[in-house]
Amino acid sequence: MSKKAIGFLLATFTLVAVIIYSVQNPPTADAQIVNYKSESCGCCKMWQDHLIDNAYTVEGVNVDRMDLKKDELGVPQNLRSCHTAVVEGYIVEGHVPAKEIQRLLLEKPDAKGLAVPGMPINSPGMEVEGAPNDPYDVIVFYEDGRQEVYASY
Ligand SMILES: [Cu+2]
């Protein structure tokens, strides 16, 4: 085999190894999520468990005044829910599915964050056995006030 052919094979093997590695270790796998919540909030805790089940590292931080925390982080009034999380500089407000956080971290839009306003029944962490699903949108919001539908459930 020529040196060139060996070089080509090595390059190919390296590329394949890198691809396999990145598929098995998506960039979100070691994303640190800090979740601000009230100590008494059960669904906030259930949402954290949903993230942990999806291989995120979550630190829950109990806050006395969530309204002040949301003011400080700049969560728009109309998008507010129970907990407010921060991941890689993005705000994640409310019961956003882990899948959409993964998409956010892959696409890295020039946005401020994602939100699921309110607390829709059967969104992650809001499971109610036997209750019909509340349809809901995941909203992406921007520094300049723009808000768009990111995903619909
Ligand atoms: Cu909640």
C-alpha cells in the first residue's frame, strides 16, 4: 500500500471515529443547567427529573421571590411559568421539553431563550394521569422583544 493510501485510510478512520464520538456524546450531554425555583414547587422538581433522565446535569436553586428572579433574568411577563433555568447563557422558562433544549444548544440561535408559558397539563414535569393533554407551544424569544413559535405540542 502506498504512503498516500495509508494516509487516506488514517484520515478516514479518524473522521469516522470523530463522527461516532460526537453521535454518542451530543454537545448537550455535559450541558450544565441551573434551575431557579420555589422550594415548594413540585412540578419544578419533576421537570428537573425529566432533564436528568435526558442526561443533563441539573442544579436546582431555591429562590424566595421567583418574580424578582425573572425580572433580573429578563423573562417577558407573557411567557412566565413556575421555574426559570439557565443553560449556556440561554434562559429556559417553564416546562420546556429536553428535546427542544437539545435543539437550542445545537442550533445556538441568536435568541435570549425558550419558554413554555403557564403550566400545560402533560408537558414534561406536568404529567397528570388520565387527564387530556393541553396543547402548547415552545416559544423562542429575543433580546429585542420578538417572540416566535419554536415547536408545537
Ligand atoms: Cu411547573
